[in-house]
Amino acid sequence: MVIGDIDLGEKPVLLAPMEDVTDASFRILCREQGADMVYTEFIPSDGLIRDAVKAIDKMKTSEEESPVAIQIYGNNPEAMVEAAKMADNAAEIAGGHGCDVIDINFGCPVSKIAGRGAGSGMMREPDKMVMITKMIVDAVKKPVTVKTRLGWDENSKIIVELAERLQDTGIKALTIHGRTRCQMYKGEADWTLIGEVKNNPRMHIPIIGNGDITSAQKAAEAFDRYGVDGIMVGRASFGHPWIFKEIKHYLATGEELPPLGVRERVELAKRQLELSLNLKGPVRGVFEMRRHLSCYFKGLPDFKETRMKLVTLTDPQELRDTLTYVAQTWGDSSPEPANVYGV
Ligand SMILES: Cc1cc2nc3c(=O)[nH]c(=O)nc-3n(C[C@H](O)[C@H](O)[C@H](O)COP(=O)(O)O)c2cc1C
């Protein structure tokens, strides 16, 4: 699969953008674990054009993540174009690597965003969605991609026609999450319409399928049954970043890797902690690891007290020591697979 001139190889597996989850430390870790491309958390275009520190900071990426997409969202065409130009020049503005791809979020279902016409709210204004996309494509040098859903609700699954219109703007790939806005994250993702978009003879840009890929078998099925060019994994990567390795191995060999042991999980958690500390310093570095740490070790017996420590300790060294203790105490246990839907 190729996006612009970025060759992601055959059957690429991408890390989905997830707010408060896919920060730089997690993105680097997932790349190390086999993710072929990663995305920043979505960044508000209004925040970027106001020079809000938090928004600018989210554009900061590193070489190790590349290829990496910066994702923006918003409803105001001028603000979206300005924000896209900033993403185009993110290396100069925010430091670091900048981005390889600019991704537009037309999929977020959260009321405070969709209700204001941004994210998946744009599915109720497809003309405006197409117009903004075209304006951005014309304004930036980097390849532009779009991530969206099937439609607003059950009665307006417009994705097949919309995909053609988005393609005509000049975007280089389209990611489709197989749910409507009104489904939020409920029910099962419906991949049939994703397959229909892919099999539409008018479509020639890569189609990336997204929704409920929780195992290597599901990943293989997405490619085999629906013919998508790439797949994107979201919640299943949370506390389980080695899922990319599992999927890639299965796609290459048809064989499943054995479940990762506790000691190896500890090594990954430590790696993520060090990345987080390096990138954010000791206070934020520890604080923003908490969500992740509690998820690495789901299902271990008598783990409550240690889990509490992992999510309350503030001193990096105490946290490292606690992780070492996890490996020493539970090293021979077999934990359950991470529960992805706790996110
Ligand atoms: C906590 C969380 C945050 C998310 N944030 C974003 C985001 O910033 N941008 C985006 O396009 N999608 C976001 N999503 C949606 C995911 O990218 C993905 O489309 C969705 O979770 C379905 O894929 P999955 O079933 O593999 O999780 C988020 C999802 C979750 C659970």
C-alpha cells in the first residue's frame, strides 16, 4: 500500500489515532512492535491557529515514529486549512520530525465535537466535508488522507458515494471505521460497506479498514474477506502493543505466536515508561503512563494492590521497582489477553 510516495508494504497494519492514548511514547513503542504507520491524537484546528501550547505540543513527533500522520479536526474551513498548513510545517513549528501525512478526522462521534459539526458531525454536511478536504489538499505539500465512518446514522450510510467524492479531491488514502456516528462504539463494526467501497471499480486510492480488529485472525479476515489495502488497530493495542507483532507474524506465516509472558510484558511496560519519561519529564511522564500501566497485566491473580501502586506512584524509580517486582512475582503466570474495551 502506498500513500503519496510512502510505501507501507503489503497488508500494512496501522495504529489508530486515539486521544490520550497514542502519545509519542506509545507510538514509538507500537512502531517497534511492528505497526507500519502511526497517527497522533486528533488535534483541534482552532487550538492550532490560536497557538495553544497543548495543541502545538501534540504535533511534536520523532524520527523513530516515521511514517507518522498528524491528525486534525474542526468545522471551520479557514481554520482547518491554516491548521493543515501548520501540520505541513510541523517540524519547524513544534520541533521534531514533523509529519509524513496529514490526516483529517471526520469520524469522532463525541457530542462536544460531532454536535458542533466537527469530526463525524461533518457527515451531516457532506458538501462542506468535501469542500474542506479539497481546500486542504490544494493548500499543503504532504499527502492528505481522511478518516471517517459509514455515515451519521442507520438511515444515512453515505460512505460509498462519499468515498468517491473524497477521492476526487485528491486525497491519497481513506480510512473507514465500520460504524455510524450514532453507534458511537456500540455493536459490532460492519465491514460489508467497507468492502463495498474497496470493490467499487471507480475507487483507486488505498482503503484502510478499521473497527474491532482484536486478533491476528480478525486481521487476516479483514484482508481476505473485504480486500482492504490496510487495516487500522485501535483499542486492541491498548495495554497490548505487541498485537502488531502478533498480526504481522500471522499474516506472514499463518501461525499464531504464543501469548506474551509477564516478564516480556514488564519489559515493554518499562520501555514505554522510559520513553514517556524522556519525552515528558518525570511528572507528566509518570502521570500519563498510568492508564497504560494498569492495562498491561489484566487477569493476574492477587494483583489488586500492585495495580493500585502502578496507578498511584509518582516516583519513576519506585515505579520501575514495582515493575521489576511484577516480573519476579508473576513471571511464570499466564495473564489473560488485555481487555481492550476497558478504554
Ligand atoms: C480512547 C479513544 C480515543 C480515540 N481518539 C481518536 C482520535 O483522536 N482520532 C480518531 O480518528 N479516532 C479516535 N478514536 C477512534 C479510533 O481511532 C478507532 O477508529 C476506533 O476505536 C475503532 O477502532 P477499534 O475497534 O480498533 O478500536 C478513538 C477511540 C478511542 C477508544
